[in-house]
Amino acid sequence: METELNKVAISPLTSAPLGRRRGDHALKAFATMNAPTFSIIALLLLITLAGAIIVSVSLGATHIPLRAILSALLQRQPLTETQHTILFAIRLPRVLASSIVGAALAVSGLMFQGLFRNPMADPYIIGASGGAAVGACIGIVFLSQFTIYGFSATALLAFVGAVLTMMVVYALARSHGRTSGVTLLLAGFAVGTMLTNSTYLFELFDPNSSSGIRIVAAWLHGTIDVPEWKQLIVTTCLFILAITVAFPLMRRLNTLALGDDYAHQLGIRIEVTRIAIILVGSLLTAIAVSLGGLISFAGLIIPHVARLIFGPDNVRLLPITAIGGALFLVVADTLARIVFAPSELPVGILMVFLGGPFFIYLLRKGKREYSL
């Protein structure tokens, strides 16, 4: 039984072209590449991510030359005190945070797209954004001075709000020991919408001052703050834990995509697998919102593009999606910092203007239908 299960390595969640189009053969070649070639591509993406991080920390209102950064890394010539403070206390934590947020959103989107067999699924599909928004508003309006182990009340309560909301949604969707995907989506939509719109009520608690409301609005639009190193270490450990648990779930996700009956015949415990995927996806989403607020499109575009290029195998897509998501958001957050320097644009707003048209272009150019 286990041998047969291990042979299942693909999912039908992939694009099915209506006819032959230019580029289809190239995409098929990527999807069927052997393991060494795939490993080389993943390594190149990882090197590109490292390069993007180094370039990103050099850019900003105060420019730090790349030569100075590389010399410091090679211990040839130390940075000035000002450069050292800017690099290690401000820019590097933020850039690393953006990479974690991008990777977490992308992998969470990949898991939910596979679970619901829907290429339009994203990390917030079952209401995490609403719970995170309410939690963040409570932290901003009532507990703005509270911190614990480097985490502000906003980050902590956004994390807790996202997790609790997904637990409530799952409990509402569960009936007679089983969970329907459609019911889960509907429950997530209803609960998430109610919670998101309830954030308006927090304006009533602070009618004479707009500072808290501005912070809430910035957080809802997606803003990556400068985290403390302790906060970054904790979230990185949680991210590594989530990715470690996600790897064995990917093969089972491939099997689930072939149908519940087939998965049951192979000995897959369907409900346990779904719960595990939801828990891991929820943890990744909560990590992302605790560091960067609500950022759209990263968890939708990256898994979608990766699946089109590398094929439907979720086992292969996991590392590619994580690295691609990190790279994508590092670049986007860098642009958000420097386009209107010294002012900054919320990265969530930039993602809307970059991600929205790109996704529409992708859909119109490919004109593909999806077999779900």
C-alpha cells in the first residue's frame, strides 16, 4: 500500500490548454525535468534571493554602497557606525521579515489551492484576514504600548486572531465527522467578511484622534515594519517548523487531488490530512500577518505561476514556491521603500498595482481553463 502511495506524485490541479500555443512545449519541458535539473533551478533561485537581499539592504533614503557591504561581509573593511546601525538594526531585519512573509504566504496559498482544488484560492480564503484584522485593531487601539518578547500587541493579536478565526470556521464547517470543502469556503467567507467589516467599529472608540485609525489603515493595506531580532528569530523558527511539517503533507495533497475515493483506497486518512493542511496553512498565514499585515496577491500569484511552469507536483512546488514568494516580496518591499523615498508606500498597495494587472495579463494571455 505504501509503495503504491509513494508513486502518486502529481495532481490534476493544473492548467489544461485548449489548444497548442507557443510556449506549451517549453512549459512541458519544465514540468518533466529530472531531479538534478530541478535542483539546479532551485539553487539558482536561492542565489538570486540572496543577491536580492544584499541589494535591498543597500537601497533606501541613505544609500550604503554594495562594495562596503561586501567588504564588511568578507571582514575586509568594517562599516561606519551609522552604516552598521542602519544595516543591522533597520534594513536587514525588515528585508528578512519580507522574505519570511512572502515565503509563508506563497506556501500557504499553494496548500489551500491544492486542498480546495481551486487556482483562485489564497491564504485568506477561509477568513484569516478578518480575524487578523480584528486582532490587530484591538492591539493598535487598546494595547499599543504592550510588547512581549519583541512582539507588539498588534503582531501577537493578529496572529491569535487569524488562528482562532480558522478554528471557528473549521468547527462551523464540520458536520458528522466530515468537512465539506464548499461549506468550509462559505463559512470562511461569511466569518471573514463579518470580522473585516467590524474593524470600522474601532473608529468609534477613538473619535477625536485619527492616529490609531491611520495605523489600522496602514496595517490593513499591508506594511512590513522593522521587527526586533527576537521577534524575527521566533517567527523564523515557526516558519521552519511549518515547512518541515508541510513537506510530508504535499504527497498526500497530490493524492487528495485525485479524488477522495482514490485517496481512501490508498489508505489516506482524509479528514486528518485536511486538518493538518489547514493547521499548517493557518500557521503560515498567521506568521505572515503578524509581520506584515494583510498583503494580497503574493499567496495567489506565486503558486499559480510556479504550477504553470513546473507542473502540478506539490512536492516539487513547495521549495520553488517558498523561494519565489520570498524573492517576489523582497523586490516588492524594496520598491515600496525607494519609489517615493523618503516617504514609503505600503507594500500591500504596491502589490495590488503590480499583482492585479499581472494576474489579469496572465489569464488573458494564456486563455486557459482549469480542470479541478
